Amino acid sequence: MNIYQKDAKDWFLDNDPLSFVSAEIINFISKRAGKTILDFGCGVGGYSARLTQLGFDCTAADINPDFLNRAKGLGLKTSLIKENKLDFPDNYFDTAIAIEVMEHLENPAVAIKEMKRVAKNNIIITVPNCTPLIKLSVGRITLDHMTFMQTPAVDHINFFTTSSLQELLKKEFPIVKIYEKEPVDDQAIHLFAPKLLALFIELLHITHILKRKFFFRLYAEAKKK
């Protein structure tokens, strides 16, 4: 099946959960999360499994029982999210994370509020970065997460920019930091520029003489204090 025609549910269930895990996202979480973590919208549990391997105490939560059954197969503790509610008391976890979740939710503000309720210290989220789309559209270029649209059930219905994500999190948290991550400049240059020119520009990026401008994801940390 062409990936641009995939059914997200079957695609995740039919593949190794750890194959979806980004080492860069894991590194970001590891430096900021407390010992106990609630993985909100965990999917099939890849991030919880990897963080557990690194010594964190993770609980994987999702609205999809099929995903949770797969996560249980990884030896994870799981919890079903019902009507946007988590079955845990206030401040039960040190940290709550949501990796590539908010873009799929009809009301991400509700999810943010519930994550805040169960997290004692902070929440960490990542979303596709839509900040550069206006610039990219001039050249009729888009990012591939914008093309995974098959049915409303698997569609991205929220398109976050740095400012809109900041606004969403600031409604609940006094301290919010957002980072543009996973640059795509070099990949694009290698596609469209002559090889030697592409290598030269990539060298300028590596040495920070020329700044990268386009990033695939937004990483955010919001703290209660």
C-alpha cells in the first residue's frame, strides 16, 4: 500500500512499535521528564517502551483499545482514555507527554488541561511544524505530514505554528518553551540543487555560517512553575 493512502490504525498495528520512535524526541524527553511519565495518546507504545528501557516509569494511555493491547504486549502499564478523561488523581505523574497527538484532536485544549491535571511538574508535546508552510507554498512544496489525509478519522485537523502552539499552552502554563526541530533544509537542497552546491550549502549549515530555516516538528515543554 502506498504510504500516502495508508489507514493509520492498520499501519501502526502492523508494524514494530519501536520503528516509529525518534531518537531525537527521546533525547528531548529524557532531558526534561521526571521519573514517572504519562504517555497521552501513546499509540502502540513505542515511546513508552523506549523510555522504560532508559529507566523511566511509564504508563501508556490511549482511546484505542487495540493500540493498548499492542502496548501491553510490550510489557507496559496501560490506561484507557474515556471522554478525554484519565483515570488518575491530580499530580499523579511527574510528567505527561503527547507525541504527535494534538494535531489529530478536535479539542486539543481539553487534552492539554487533562495532562496538566495529572502532571506534577511539566508536560512535553511534539506536533508537525506548520510555521514554514506559507514560505514553502511559494515554491509549491509541502511537508509530507500534510499529505497523510485519507479519512476524517486519521486526518490532521490542527495545523500548529510556533505562535499558535505557544498561545494554546500559555492558557494553562506560566512557563512555555517551544523549539523548531528536525531541519529539512539540507534534504530539500540535495533534491533541487547541483551536488557540489548542495554540499557547500550543507557545510555552511553545519558550521552555522548559514542558518537553517525549515524544520519538520515543533517540540514544546510547558512547566507549572
